[in-house]
Amino acid sequence: MKKELKIGIVGATGAVGQELLRLLLRREFPFSELRLLASARSAGKEVTEGGRTWTIREAAPEAFAGLDVAIFSAGASVSRELAPAVVERGCVVIDNSSAFRMDAGVPLVIPEINGKEAFNHKGIIANPNCSTAIALMGLFPLHRQFGLKRVIASTYQAVSGSGAEAIAELDAQVRAYVEGKESKPEVYPYPIAFNLLPHVDAFTDSGYTKEELKLLYESRKIMNLPTLKASATCVRVPVFRAHSIAITAQFEHVVDLDQAKKAIRLFPGCDLMDDPEKLSYPMPLDFAGKINCGVGRMRVDFALDNALSFWVVGDQLWKGAALNALQIAELLAERDAEN
Amino acid sequence: MKKELKIGIVGATGAVGQELLRLLLRREFPFSELRLLASARSAGKEVTEGGRTWTIREAAPEAFAGLDVAIFSAGASVSRELAPAVVERGCVVIDNSSAFRMDAGVPLVIPEINGKEAFNHKGIIANPNCSTAIALMGLFPLHRQFGLKRVIASTYQAVSGSGAEAIAELDAQVRAYVEGKESKPEVYPYPIAFNLLPHVDAFTDSGYTKEELKLLYESRKIMNLPTLKASATCVRVPVFRAHSIAITAQFEHVVDLDQAKKAIRLFPGCDLMDDPEKLSYPMPLDFAGKINCGVGRMRVDFALDNALSFWVVGDQLWKGAALNALQIAELLAERDAEN
């Protein structure tokens, strides 16, 4: 039996916050109290889900009094500003932003991969970047089998990763196209409908974007592989909510395709969808609203020795954000119940 | 002065054939006669372009009598069946299909890269696969500078690569979405609107698709690099007509980013668009209807030694098909004029 927790959702009106609420009810998370928090602008608004209604409270430090856990999905600056005061009040913060992910004292957790790390927290547990979380769901089981050395990844990232406004922007641009009108981009610097932007998050001096570097640094931390080499190209695509990633991974040991497929099939949270003859491969339309990530197109790579290439797809709002954060909260609830 | 040629277009009613006609007029190709040919089904139809009208003739062997050059864009089986008889009649075939590309006696030509090869033909000159042509516009200038060894590529391929019906299918699916209706896929096995298909051309036993292997084998032939290693993941995306490719390339020699950018900038047919601070990078919407391919996001790669990562975009119907074929015909016209 799980302990019932008092839990808060910060950023409850955002795309990830809304999915958190849905998943929390759907997965019957053991809570005795659920507080929805957001900016002052949203305070007082009502949110209804599963036949119940909550009134949004402003996410000020005193609003967290008495909570056991709060899941933050309101961006890095809100997390940076608010989380320390919340932790001081005895509430554990599970943070979905990039604010604390690389901090030495903050565990960065994907429950299927390094769930135990969640218990080494000093008040804050970080939830990984969406592309990284989805990529590692395919990479980690293969790492365990063959010893990961090097990763080259190209992402195909849905607009959900930029929030509810971006989802609305793709929708508006497509409607404008059908009506023969123009719809100016606001969230993105250029149109996203029928287009691709090789640009996710800010550029760094290395020529890589921050998003691309997250795949390198977060992967090293989560898998405890400090010398892992990784290079990513992150691209925004006109898809609503699941991310896809083409990965070439090189290993220490000789790879075997059957073993690799078996490792994926047996890994919790992964669906192996890999039957080219039956045209079976994961696609974002099929993995929007799925708990598991899909892995397919597995093959021995022709460019690198001891390497595999494959294709992994996962719901950006779920395993890439809300679901993973909630799974971390579930770990805490289980542990509390055991004690 | 160029010699005026008698030229034919086979597949004149298709997406590539239509672009060929447009480009031929726009680039003032020196022809004294232009015959449009297609299947018996299209024979008798009229085609108007640039204020002139042509009547489609059936692409039977006798319809090629007296022609100097015919550009075929009607699929591999038409090419295989018809080209030998056309060559016998003294007409040079520039073939846009995969039928003869890997044949030892058939040059496979990108004019900016191996234009001289065009003159070693025995009646047939092959035009490369669209993704390969666009990828090599970025890869070849870097190869000349640093010596190419290894390529890992992920493609983002527009629906134009599957012909006019696929363009109509994406359009229909998007209209259905806006109207809240369903639109069944016919060209593709799954919906393409708001989706990605990690599946271009047929699967082979290696787990790679034929499209993915073309990038390996055609690159080797065009660049005369028989030991080149290459691995591609080819993905169809909901974009109308320009292909994009994320490439990581490893070289024999130490790479220098400034030299690499200069090599791209000086290469005919390439636009360097690489200024992250000004959010300047190539996108498919900007390269539809462009003669040149765009290269950007250039950076020293973090995963492999002596490697660069970059992003290249080109019009699939133009540099990926009609334009490259026409450029080959232009080489022949110039050479004939010199003799």
C-alpha cells in the first residue's frame, strides 16, 4: 500500500501541468490533497478533470505549506526562484525544468534507469529534458547489454515541447493554409506548418544548441557514463505531441541484433515495434497518449563498428515530461509507505 | 554558343516532369524541338507552360525518332523497358530513376561534382537519388577539403519525393483535419499529416531501406570513394517539397570550421546560411523553388574525431531531380556546341 501524499502541481494551466493532472487521476496516484498552482494571472481560475474541480492558487511560497511533494512545470526561472523556499518548507520538489538538472546535489532521474537516485535528494529531484528521456529509453537497455560509448542522434521534435501556445500556433497555421490566409509565427521565429526548424532552445558558442548539449550532459549523468560521447541535431517538426529520434549508437562490445531487440522488448516502458515486412515501426501519431516509448528500425549500423541504428518515439508531454515526473513522485510515495 | 538540341521529357505529366518543363524554359535551354511524352493514358492531353502549348505523345520507342536527348522521370520500370530502345535510336537518355544508377557502364552524375563523367556514357546517364544529390552538395566540398571517411545521415524528406499524388495526399489530410474529418492514406501506408514515417522505399534484409542504401552506394560512385562508410535513416515528414538532411561526417584530416564554411560558400550550387545569432539556417519552406542547396548549423562534432555536423536543405523536385537532370543535359548541349 502506498502512503497518501499531499501533492502540488506548479504550472497547472500549462500543457505539461494539464497532462500531470490527467495522469495523476488516471494512474490513481495516492494523494490525500492535490493543490493546483500557477502564476498570479491564473489564480482563481477553475480547472475540472475527472468530474472534480480545483481552484488555481498562486504559486507563492506560503501556498506550499503542508505539502509533501510539488511537481514544477513552469519553466526554469520560476523553478530557480521558487524551489528553494518550497524545499525550506519541507516539501520535495520534482522539477521539470532545466534549472537544477546538472547541479551536483540534485539527482536527475528516469525511474526505469536510475530510480534509486531519487532517494539521494536534498529536496530537489530533477526531471530530464524530453528528448533525452525518450532517447535514453531506447539507449539504456542497449547500454546494459553492450556498453555504450558514443551516440549520434537527430531529433524530430513535436511542437508540444514548446507548450500550449505552440500547439495552437501549428493548428492556426494549418487552418490559415487551408483558408488561403497567412498566420504569422509568434512562438517560433519562422512558420512551423509544412516546415522544419533546425533550432530548439538557444544557440551556444560551440554551434550546438542548449537542447543538443542536454542530450550529451544529461545522458552522462543519468546513465553514470562521464566519458560518453554524444552529438545531437535537434529539429522542430510539424507534429503535435510525440518526439521521434534517429539514433546511431556505438558500443564497447560486439553487438548482436537479436540480443538488442530482446533487451528492448524486456525493458519496462519500451515497446519493440520492429517488423519491416508488416510495416511495423513506431510513429508519433501512434505514440501520442502512450505510456511506453516505441523502438523500431533496429539494424546493425553500416558506418561505425559495434554499432546499432534505431528509431525511438515517445510522448513528449508524458514520458518526456509529466509521466516521468509523476513516476518519480510514485517512487517517493512507495518508499514513504514502506517506512 | 550552345547547340540547339532536340529534347524529350518522359513522364511529362508527373511532378518532376512538370518542373523539368518549367526549368527548361526558365533556364533557356537551347532546344530546337521539345517533345513531351507520357503513358498512353496521358497521350493527347495538352500541357501549357510559358504561354506555349504541347500535346503529350505516348512514350513508345518510335516517338523518340530524331531526338538528341530524352530525360526520363517515369519510374524505374518504364526506364528499364524503354531506355534501351531509345538509345538504339541514337537518343541519349538522362534517367531520373534508380534503374541504371549502379550499372558499371552508366555514369551517375552531379554536374558540380563529377560533371566530366557525363561524357563517358554509352547512351544512358543516370541522375542520382534525391536525398543523395542534396546530401552530396554539402558533403563533397568538405570531402575535397578534408578527405571524407564516414557519413551518418538522418533525412527529413518532403512528400514531393513520392510524386504529385503524395503532395495531394498531404494537402487532403490537412484539409480533413481542419474540417474534423478523416482522410484515408493511399500513397503512404499511414497518415503523413502531423506524422513521421521512418520508411522511404522498400525494406531490405539488412534492416536498411533501399533509400538508405542509395546514400551509401550512390555516394561512393559519384565521389569515387569505393571504401566510404555511410549509414542513413530516411524519414518522410509533412513538408511539401524540399528535403532536409542532418549529417555527421568524419574526415581523414583535422577539420577547421572556418575552412569548412569557406569550402561551402565557394562551392557552386551551395548557399552557406549559418549565422545562429541572426537565426539564419536553411529551412525547407525557404528552399522550395531555389536552384541552390542551403547548408547551415555547421559545427565541429562532439561524438567523432575529425568530424563536422551540419544541416543541408534542397528542393527535392529541383536539385533532387529535375534541375540536376537538366544540368546534365546542359553539359551535353555545351559539349556539342564546342565540337
